[in-house]
Amino acid sequence: MLHIFNTIEEIQDAVGVELGVTEWLEIDQARVDAFADVTGDHQWIHVDTHRAKNSPYGGTIAHGYLTLSLIPYFSNQLMSLRTSGPRLNYGVNKVRFPNPVKVGSKLRGRATIIGLPQIHTGHQLTVRYTLEIEGKSKPACVAETVVLLLT
């Protein structure tokens, strides 16, 4: 379900509330290879399907930063910020990759707004994202993102 936030007050009312979960997204080798090309990270565990068959994972795995980079994709399925001022990506407070994402796995996002303190230029929105792997108890990624909502 898409949560539309038109005001800071609406966001404040949602602090501590899980926004829901997204649809599943399959992570295929083409996506991993494209990410390797963009970042220049061609480590064999990500791109050499033949060699990776003999790895502890039995095949290639997605880059951790590829997994992290999917947060905007999942976020857009969960919430829309329509506040009046500009929004800036301020960074990430904490990122962990508890479980590798094997190519062919499916991921989905889960999000909770965890903070909205006022700052001198507006508000600082912090959202915890958990990227889950279908059929696995441990997530692929847990990250707290920070967005500046400027006034």
C-alpha cells in the first residue's frame, strides 16, 4: 500500500509505524552484471557464473551495494513524500548485509519511519528499511536512510 504524505504532521503521525511490504523483485544476472559495469566492481563472485558454482554460495551473488541501491525502488512502492519543500538525500546512518543475495533470489522491501526531528532547515526523516529474501529468515540488508525535508 502506498502511503502518501502531504504534510510534516502526517509524517510525524507515522513515526514508529511500519509502512508495509513491497512486491517481490527477482535479482537476475543481467542486473548484477550491469551494476558491475557501472561501478567497476567485477569481482568474480558477482560476475563469473562458472567459477562461482564452486563458491560457498553455489553461484553468483549480488553486490551488497546493489542491494542497498534498491531502497529507492522499494521506497517508491511504500511512500510518496509530497511536502512543499525540496528533499535531499542526507545519507545512511547504519547499513548491514546479514545475508548474501544469490542470483535468482527474490527481494522485497519493508519500511518503518523511525524519526523526524526538526532541524534548523526543516526536518530530518529517518526510515529503517529491511530488504528480505524470499524463503530466508535473515534479511539481505537493513539500513537507516536519512532525508532532509527542507522548508
